[in-house]
Amino acid sequence: PALAATLYGLDIIEENVEDTDSNVTRFVVLTKSKQWAERTSPDVKMMTTFIFRVRNVPAALYKAMGGFATNGINMTKLESYQLGAFTATLFYADIERQLDQRIVGVALD
């Protein structure tokens, strides 16, 4: 967290709050313009979180997921939220790639 605060000009609210060595810290940056986090080294894994919506019709989620499987992109989280009168579903997803990588754009098409 200290490195992230330095890199992105953030304030540390509280230090040493983790309770296990395997804790993962997530940072969310909200902006009106496209802005990508830069890798500090090629060994650093990047995650991307995004939200998408599908109509409630047979195979809608299957079709939405196909591009990720075909392009070898690992999805680590998928949560669903029903919208309105069950006409659509909103999904919250995490993938093990950076959004600006070409392969992610191909998967999202």
C-alpha cells in the first residue's frame, strides 16, 4: 500500500490493517477519462474489474463469457444482480488482465 500511495499520489488512511500474510489490497481509481495503472515490473499481475449487462434470455451469459475462454483470460470473480422486472442481469466481474491489453478488447467484442 505504501508503494501504491507513492506511485499514485494517494493518502494512507491506516497502516498494517491486514490480519494474514495472504491478504490482497485492492485500489479503485474512478476517472472520467481513460487512465491505466502502469506495471511496476513485468512480474506484477494486474486485475481488471468491470460491469456488464445482459438480457435475460437463454445463453446470454454463456455468449458473454465465450470471448474470455477463447482468449485464455482467467475470470476470478463473477457476481450477478437482477435488474427491474427480471428483464436483464448486471454482472460484476474480475479478470487477470489489464483492460488496455489487446486480447481483452478482443474478448469483450
